Amino acid sequence: MKTIYLSAEDAATAVVAAEMIRSGELVAIPTETVYGLGANGLDENAVAKIFEAKGRPQDNPLILHISGPEQIELFCHHIPQKAYDLAEAFWPGPLTIVLPARSIVPRRTTGGLDTVAVRCPDCAVTREIIRLSGVPIAAPSANISGKPSTTTAEHVLHDHDGKIAAIVDGGPCRVGVESTIVDLTEERPRLLRPGGIGPEQLVEVLGDLVVDKAVTAQVDKDAVVKAPGMKYRHYAPAEPVVIVSGSREKAAAYIHRHFEPGDRVLCFEEELPLYEGCAPLSYGKEADVNTLSAGLFAALRELDDPSIHQVYARCPVGGGVAYAVQNRLKKAAAFHIVDAEAEA
Ligand code: TXA
Ligand code: MG
């Protein structure tokens, strides 16, 4: 199959992409977080193609992308006021809400669950594709399962060229890490995945938030968890990654003590001079966490090279989107963290 390239700048793109979605094809779509691998979320056969293209486990549910809060009730029931409060505060934007699913949503889309995740992305061309197609677009991150997510059209083509009908190129993703996921199906709101909206911002609207255990620790692949996606090895380059925490100086001293030829260092731009001779790669500025979230997956993809032996990674501290960067890096490192302060 020849994958058709569509530019978001081109006036005809939304019409062409919407028609492909309607006819059951796979179309990669830009969003503010990461590129998605989209298909008609109400069409089981189309959705099956997503799982096949990604090599995604069948029990890992997909997010339905919708054009606005008014569509929530088409696909969900028992919708608490809190869902509308979140949508009002953060949509369009990097927030996904889990609610009880209406029967119109195929169980293939929800990975067999009776709940469904919905989100309205902050990307005009993608919202237009959703509107014109007349269906919600199911879209996981467009990476091959387990690999770092896709934040440019080039990443998507690297993973799927020739396997999908089209890609809509909207340029590099602004946020760079996936949406925050909040489950509203229980009495207390639960954070299933940190993302572009920080936990503090959620608490401001919800007044309360439980952080799921899968956010902060490795969960067993056989465990029953709220967000099935959280139990799989994720975002991981080919080689082991270890996070080195602690001050700039202590971390550099630790890494220099352990560094061997074939290793790489993933660090902040400000730290590059400290790692001369250690093949450092910067993913953004520590002083501007938005550059770190925007650059993380591209850097992890660059490091996805079997000839690399080991990666030492530096991780930002703090809340907001830094909390999501910590979560993705910890997952890439399978929660392998050394404290350079303690090693002195
Ligand atoms: O930013 C994003 O959310 C991107 C863009 C494309 O929108 N999408 C994305 O999809 O990250 P994906 O499939 O890579 O991650 C979706 C996560 C998975 O961990 C999945 O288990 C969880 O959402 N999820 C989906 N539906 C769920 C549900 N009903 N209950 C609990 N977790 C759910
Ligand atoms: Mg994903």
C-alpha cells in the first residue's frame, strides 16, 4: 500500500482524510500531544487494523477522539458533572476522561472494558477530520507498541510507511507527551496517566484526585489495572536506560565513574558541557520544561539503536508537565533509578 502524504496546510486535507476514515482506512493524525493512528472508532474492522499495525495487545483499549464536550453523551452514560467541569477547563487539550461506555462503542475499541476514554484534541485539522467524518476517531499513539511515541510525521512514516492509507502532517507536536488520563467511573477521580495537564491543575477543578499505583511504580504484566496500557513495557529504546538523580555535579561525577564506550548520556541542554566525551544528547532545557516534554520522544527514538550499550538519563523534578516527563522516563527505564547523592 502506498501511504498518501497530506499536509495540514492543504485546504483539501480534512475532506480527503475524513473520507478515508469513513471508508475504514487507517490515517495517522496530528494532535498537540503525539501523532495518533486513527480509524473509525465505531467500526470493529477498522479498529482491528490499528491493533494489527501497532502490534498492540487486544486488551489495551483505545481513546475516542471527539470534536467537543457535546459529543460525550453520544458514547458515554452516567456522566458526572465533573466530566463537564474538566472538559470546560481543559478541552480542547491534552486531557482524556474515562467514563461508562454506551453500547454503540464496540468492545474491540474499549479492549473489552465497559468504560471508554474520550478526548477532544487541540489541533484544528484533526477536529475538522472528526467533524467531517461524522464518527469518533479511535487513535492510540502512532508508534509500534512498546516503542517511544511519535511526535513528528517522520516518526510515523518510520514505523508505518506502506502500512497505512495516509498521514496528515501537522508539524512537530507542541506538548510531546501523551494526554493526562482521568478515570471518573468511581466515587473518587483517579489519575491513570500523567500528561500535558498537571495533577495540580486537575485538583483545582476536581478538588480531589487519587493517583493510580501504575503511575508511580512498575506493575506486573499479569496485574489487573485500571489503565491496561500502563502495565506494558513502554517508550523504551532497545538498550537499558538508567535515570541518575541528584545534583548536576554529583550526577556528572557518577556517570563519568561508570561510563563505558558504547554508552550514551541523555541530559539537559545546560549539562552538555559536563559530558564531553560521553556522547551526550540533550532533549531540551531544564529551565523550560516544555522543551523537555516536546523533545523527549524524539531523543528516545534517536537512542533506540541496538549498538548502544546503556543510556544514563537525567530527569527533571517538579509538577506540571515535568511530572509526565518523569513518568515516561521512569517507564523507559523500567523504574531503574540511582541516586547520585547517595552513591558519593
Ligand atoms: O495524547 C494521547 O492520549 C494520544 C493522542 C494520539 O491522543 N493517544 C494515546 O493513546 O496516548 P494510547 O493508546 O497510546 O494510550 C491510551 C492509554 C492506554 O494506556 C490505555 O490503556 C488507556 O489509555 N485507556 C484507554 N481506554 C481506557 C479505559 N476505558 N480505561 C482505562 N484506560 C484506558
Ligand atoms: Mg501509546
